[in-house]
Amino acid sequence: MGDSYAKSIKSAVKEVVGSCVSMGVKVENADPREFMGQIEEGKWDKAISTFEAKK
């Protein structure tokens, strides 16, 4: 996973979104905490799994 300690793509995405919270950066035009909730709910699982299949 490059320079990340994440064990999966989903964990790496959550790391980046967590950094967005700290910096006040929106993700998909939403508050990053809201986006993190969507990740936890599985809303983005299809997109993440598609990316994992490409690597």
C-alpha cells in the first residue's frame, strides 16, 4: 500500500478522509465526517472494490 500503514484500500481512504477533517477540506462536496459515515455504512464499497480489482 505504498507509504500508508493501511491494510486495505478502504482503510487508506479512511486515513485520507481523516486528514481532510483536520484540514477542513470537503470530500465529494460534503463534510468529511459525513463522508466517513457513508464509508462506514458501505455506500462507497462498490467504488472501493472496483479500485481494488484494478490494482
